[in-house]
Amino acid sequence: MAQTSSVNDFIRLREKDWKRLQALIDRHKGRDSLSASEVRELGTLYRAVTSDLALARRDYEGQRVTIFLNQLLTRTHTFIYQQDVSDFKPLIRYFTHTLPQIFRQTWPFTLAAFLFFMLPALVGYRLAYANPDVADALGLASARQTLAEHDTWTDIPVEERPYASAYIMSNNIRISLLAFGGGMAFGLFSLYVLATNGLILGAVLGLAARYGMGQPLLGFIFGHGVIELSVIFIASGAGLQIGWALLNPGRYTRRDALVLAARRAVTLVLAAIPLLIIAGTIEGLFSPSDAPFAVHAAVGIVTGIALYAYLTLAGRSRPDKRQPARPSH
């Protein structure tokens, strides 16, 4: 009986604020429709009702007032943090500022991924060029046979190219996600994905060069390869960031370091999908074409310049020209 009286006193004392908070979120369609004074009032009421809920959970657990306050705070939280799905500003800012800025902040990891790919690729190239029999150990026996017959497997019929493009896109996205997810294994699986793919690509190019098919194969790779490999390096670098946070959290706790690294890494990996769609489209529709080697090379060079100009230049803050110069002493 005493507890019932206490609950009623609590409700009488605080229900005015609860009703006012309800009225604010019921009256307006979204937080942007609030006036400045209403925004301040909403913040004050939200904090007060949060304290009320904590008190109710402690003293009146299971009571209807506790359930009511929990529902009211849930509605208020949704009201405050709702996003207008028609507002594309966050998406635009992601591409114009956030992504390139994060890339520049974390470029050493991308460079590390590049090196862990290219060094095995050079080893694979040298081994296969000097001794084509190594192809059997690397699972490239069929590739060796095809190249030895002065043929390639890159001549995709025109009617099949859209399907090949879709398959290539999904396969490249899968490899990038594997390289990224490998970061949770302290970055070791990311390194494995880089090293094995680099070794295989280098060995295939070495076999092609050995049998006089280097230029046709390189021409096929050139058009899409700059974007495709860059994305794999970026995704792998994102995975290495996570692995490094686990190994060396620095001044943070391991959990906090992992959260910070994951935020940066996910920002980079989200860009992999649209970029790999572009690369897959080029690979499936243009790369198998009979265009001269110079055209394939030009496509690769131009797309590479465009990609890295965007990553290195976009989102840089401009100096405020209106700011007066400091007086010299």
C-alpha cells in the first residue's frame, strides 16, 4: 500500500513534464520543425525524463509507470535522431569529404597492402618466367597450357559479356570483403589474401611473358586493373588497420582502439562496392574488346589518375581568404 502511494506521488510530481514532452514530439513531424526554444526545452525534458526512468527502474520495477517512461524515452530518442531519407547531404558529404579524408589519414596501411601484394607478385613472375613447371605447384597448369598454345581465356563473346561482368563484380567484391574481414585475425588473413593473389597474378604474367603472350594479357588487365587492384589494396589496408588496433591499441583500451579503427575501415570498405562495379563493368564489357593495347593502357591510366586525384585532393579545406593577415613583428 505504501509503495502504491509512493508511485502516485511520483506520478503527480513529474507527470507535467512527461505530458509536455509527449506534446512536443506529437505536435511536430520532425526535429527540424521545432523552434530554437523548443529544441532547448526538448533537451531539458529528455534529460529529466531519463533520470525519472532510472529512478522508476530502481524503485518501481515492473510498474506501469516504468513501462510508460521507457516507451516515452524510446519515442523521444527516435524523434531526436531520426534521419530524413530524402536528405542526400550525408551521402554527398561521405563521397566529397569523409572517404578521401580517411584515405589520406590511413594511407600507410594501404601502402603496406600494396607492398604485401606486389612483392609476392614479383616473386611469382620471376619463378614462372624462369621455370614454367612451377605452374603445377601453384594450380596454374591449365593457364600454362592455354598460354603455351599462344591463346588466352580473355576472349569473352560479346553476348556473354554482361553476365561475365556481373560475375567479375561479385567475385572482386568477395575478395575485397575477405581481405577486409581478415583484419579480425590480427591482420594475418588479410596478408594471406594479398600474398596469394599477388603470387598467382605475378605467376600468370610470368607465364604469359615466357610464351610471348605478355602484351595481350597485360592489355586485357590494364583497362580495369588499376581501379580493381587499388580497391583490393584499400580494402586490405582497412583490414590491416583492424589487425593493428588489436595488436597495438596504443593509449586506448583494445576495445576502444578496435572501435575507432573499425569506423575508419568501414568508411573505406563502403567505397569498394561502387568502385568494383566500375572496374567489373570495364573488365566485362571493354577489356575483352579488340581495341589496341594503347587504348587499353590509356583507359587504365586515365581511370587511375582520376581515382587518385579524387582520393588525394577531394575534401581538403580551403583557406579563408577573408581572414586578415597576421601583422608581422
